[in-house]
Amino acid sequence: RKEVEQDPGPFNVPEGATVAFNCTYSNSASQSFFWYRQDCRKEPKLLMSVYSSGNEDGRFTAQLNRASQYISLLIRDSKLSDSATYLCVVIQGAQKLVFGQGTRLTINP
Amino acid sequence: DAMVIQNPRYQVTQFGKPVTLSCSQTLNHNVMYWYQQKSSQAPKLLFHYYDKDFNNEADTPDNFQSRRPNTSFCFLDIRSPGLGDAAMYLCATSRAGQGLNYGYTFGSGTRLTVV
């Protein structure tokens, strides 16, 4: 079983739609969780951290369910510029970032 | 204000010819990482330095080595590149201590082609 699993997609949705991504992790001791965004042939960039209470940043909402070891990302009113690969990331211990495979999203006009 | 700088951005090397990729940082972060990312795959951690302590991942081939001469610089050496080593190599830094990590910063990556 992979340490961090995501549906690789691709997801193709029309502009303005709401889209949700899911991610599961295997190590119950994991403490910190993030969503990163990676554009084609670029480095990953932090989109947002994920907290147990859930957190929102504009059109983006992240949720964590520790009991189910499940993380989600919701994008509302999607824009063309949201097209990218979204990586679920878990920190193991204090130092090790473990990436999911990534979910590829394309927003269509 | 580039904070994690990787050079070169693109590197072409011959099969079997040693190659070195470099990473420098101006953040004074104590942890530096090297990740390998192949097309359509997740970044895979090769190794990291926590201060001067080197931490190798169990499945990192011996062909990959690293050096960290000081806090600011870290190098990735590929002793005998094979065609399967063609990938994007990402350097990242973080500030960690007392069991906590305060966030990561990635460089722009070096795309390695082996011919």
C-alpha cells in the first residue's frame, strides 16, 4: 500500500464548477498535512496546510479526518488558472515530506 | 529574491558520465532535501541533511550521493547516470527542530537528460 494515495485523474471540469479531490494516508502517526500545486514542468508550490478543524482560503477548502486518515480539497467556482496537478503531502516525523501521486485537473472554458 | 536556487536549470549528460547538480539557499534552513520526480509521478525523496547529519532513504541507489559542505549549499552527485535517471531533481529546504517542522521551500528544479 502506498503511503499517500490519490486518484490520479485526470479531472476535466468546466469553468465555474466545483471540484473535490481526496487523499488517504497510511501512517496514523502523521502529524502535518498539506496540499501542493504543481504546474507543468515547474516545482511544487504550497497551496495550503490542512488542519483538523478544516480551513478555507478563498475558493479553496481543505478538510482532515484523522479517524479515517483522509484529506480532501474542494475548489469552488473554478478558474482556468486552477488547471494544474494537485499533490497531497504528509509529513512523517519532523522532516520527511511524502507526496501522493498527484491529481491532474484541467479547467475547460 | 530567489531563496532556493538550483543550477543548472537544464542539464544534459552522457550515459555513464558523472554529473553534479547544485542547490543553494539564503533562508538559513537547517534541513536540505533532494527529490527525484519522473514524468507523471510523485516526487520521491532520495536523501536529506538534518544539519550535518546525512539521512539516506533505504531505496536510494548507491549511484546517488550527496554533499553538504556548509549550511547554504548541497550537491547531488550521480556517479554513473543511466537512462532511467532522467528526471526532474528538486531541492527543498526546511527549518525543523524539537520534533516540529515549519514549512518547506522548493527550488525550481534541474531537469536532467541522459543521452
